[in-house]
Amino acid sequence: MIRLINGSYICRLNHHELKIIYKGNNECEIYLRGEFQGRANFDYVKMKLNSIEKRWDTMNIKKYQYKELTSEFDVTI
């Protein structure tokens, strides 16, 4: 999770971008890909996102390399 100057946080999990905006009084707004998802307790959200980031090694996730499919019927003829 990265803290920005204006009091918002950005987190990237499994190619999804979460934006957390701290509103004060331990309250925050959650945005997923720019869409408002709701309000929550900031301490709880931060604790959960940090624990998920530690469990998931998102930096080493590789995209699937597509291969052309060939049927056995085409190979035998």
C-alpha cells in the first residue's frame, strides 16, 4: 500500500487497483478501478490489505502465454 500526499492510499492486488481515501475519524472510502464501493473503518481496511499483500506475492504473477491449439486429427492427416 502506498500513501499519497493528499491522504489517499493506492494498493494493487492481483492486477486490481484499490484506492482508499481517508476521510477522518477513522473512516475511509474504498474505490475499485475508480468506482465507489463503500465506506469502512480505516484501521480494519489497512490491516486486512497489508495482510493480503504479505500473503500474495503479486510481483511474481506471470500472465499466461497463449499457444495455438492443434487437434490430433489435423496432425494425423
